Amino acid sequence: MNNVHVVDATMFWSPTGGGVRRYLLTKQAWLAGQPGWTHTIAVPARAASRTGEARLPSVPLPFSGGYRMPLRRRAIADRLVDLEPDLIEAGDPYVVAWAAVDAARRRQIPAVAYCHSNLETMARLVAGKRLGNTAARAARAYARGVYGRFDRVFAPSESMRRHLVDWSIPHAVCQPLGVDSETFHPSRASARWREWLGIEPDTRVLVFAGRFAPEKHLDVLADAVDLLGDRYLLLAIGHGPTPPPHSARVRVLSFVADTDELATALASADAFVHAGDQETFGLSVLEAMACGTPVIARRAEGLAELVDSTVGIGVESGSVAAFAEAIDALFSRDRAALGQAARTRAEANDWERVLPALLTQYRSLLHGAAAREPRVAVRPIAAPGR
């Protein structure tokens, strides 16, 4: 095959960023330097805004921060077929995923899925305690139904891969995300950054960067800083459906699109904090580590694979007291040594190491190493968007 055209299709696309967007744009830029490969990102948007981007039919999703919802499965599949891909990767498990499988079968090409979110835990969160177990069972059945139709399913962490296998999706493999360790670098640290924000030199600055959503538990971080007292400041960078916490010890900055600017913030803080307990990977945590910044994170799911005592503190409990204790304990340790260890670990996950492994996965599929039919028996379920 002289030239391979990879098409990534997902509804997880917003003008203001996100981890999936970062992954796809990084992959596209890297593939541009690989002879024999071309790449298109197919996303729901009003119009294709850049070279290498294709528009999927969609409608606005209210109160979502700019996301759009693809609804017409057949129209999306037609659009994907028109792009003439040699391999399709679906970045969400909803209508786009079903359409991606349809398009791949029509073109007789491999279809892979990247599992960026845990449907079971999301279902529990939305349904609440009363209906949580029922919703979780339904989510597992749905995940088995959609992911069972792909030739391979990528998981960003080993914990997510285990979840997929538990859901009877044995053809799941761990394919982690990466970091641009040249952009996210300790040299980005700047005293002027603190001056620009009006932060006193002796203030202990804790930074969180990401989507403001219930599962991130920003309220826990804010309450922990309040408990610790005036010397601490939480800088929350981002936006989302959940209003940011209001506190004299919390400063909110809107989403930072420029990666150099974000790297400066991460490198200039004293520590990165993350109380989320549902992360399938933790891209912002890895970016902070690449900046040589120690991390305090909930020891759960994908974050537990990134953060341990050598690079910061993994917090076993999600309570305010537990995070306050961890934050206080971090400042009694050698933060320079922690930052150096964090940097070393992040370098091992640079995109230049991660993306060649992804290309190996693609090649094995393109060369026929994977079956073209579903690898698991699935029950007929109501597929969306017909």
C-alpha cells in the first residue's frame, strides 16, 4: 500500500480544546512527517476550519461549552466513506462509533475505537445511588455491543483495558496517550508569571487545568485549600458545565488554548492537584509532570498509574481532609527531587515514543493480522441514529 489514509472521527471536539482534541491534533502533525501516511479529523462542526479537517453533520449541544451532537448515523457513515479512508478510528462510543463501523464495513477496511471514557462509571454518576447499579449494567451491555464490532479497541491506561476486558471485550489493548516534552518543560517556569497574576512570592500555588465537571471534584480541592489557610492558593484553569468554586483562596483562569502559555502556568506552580476519580488517563497530569511539577492526585483509575510517591502523592481517599493532609505533606518533601522524577517519567511517555507504537497497531490491522469481524458475540441492541 503506497499511501495510508487514516480518518479519526469523534464527537468529542470543542473549539476550546480538550484531551481528545490535543491527541488528534498531535497525531495529525506527527503523521504529516511520516512518509506514506495522510490523516483527516472528521468532527461535528459548523464548517471545516482547517486543512485536514472534515465536517460531520450535527446540531449544537446546549450548555456543553461548544460541543455538537451528531445524530444521523447513515449521513455520518456516508461522509466517512466519501473521505476514502484505509482505516477509521472512532473516538467516542456513540453515533459516530456506529457510523464508523458502518463505513468501515462498506469499504472493507479496519475499524478501531479509542475508549476515552468509562461508560460504566459515567452511568453511575448520572443515575445516582438509587439507579446506579441498573444504569451500570446497561452501560456495560451497550459498551459490549458497540466495541464488540471493532477490530481493536485502544485503552489509554491498563485500568481502562481491564474494564473493557471485564465487559467481555477481549480485543482491547493498552495504547497510552503522550506528551510533548519539548513544549511542556521545566524551563517554562517564570517568576514574571506570578507577578502578572499578582501572587506573592511566598504563596504556595496549586494548579488544576482541565474541564470543570462534577467528576473532577474541584470543590474538594477548593475546600482543602480553605482548610490549609492563607498561605495556599488554588489556580483553576479551564471551564465546563460545573461552576468553579468561589473562595478567596481560589483563582479561576479561563481556558488556555496556547500550549506555551499553559506550560508556563504548569511549570511555574508549586504543585499540580487533581481530585478526579474517573480519569482513564490524565493528560493534564502528564503535562504537569513534563514541566517538572510534583503532582497530588487521587489514587484511582488512570491517575494511579501516573502518580506515586516518587513524583508526588497519590491520595487514597477523596475527602477534603485527605487532600489537605497530602498537600501539606508535599511541602515537607524534596520537591526538586520529585519534580525531576516527574520529568523523567513524562519523558518516557513523549509522543515520539507513543505514536510509533500506535502506528505499529495500525500496520498490524492493515496487513490483516486482525479479524475483520467482531471478536465477541454480541446481542442485538438498538443502535442509535438509524
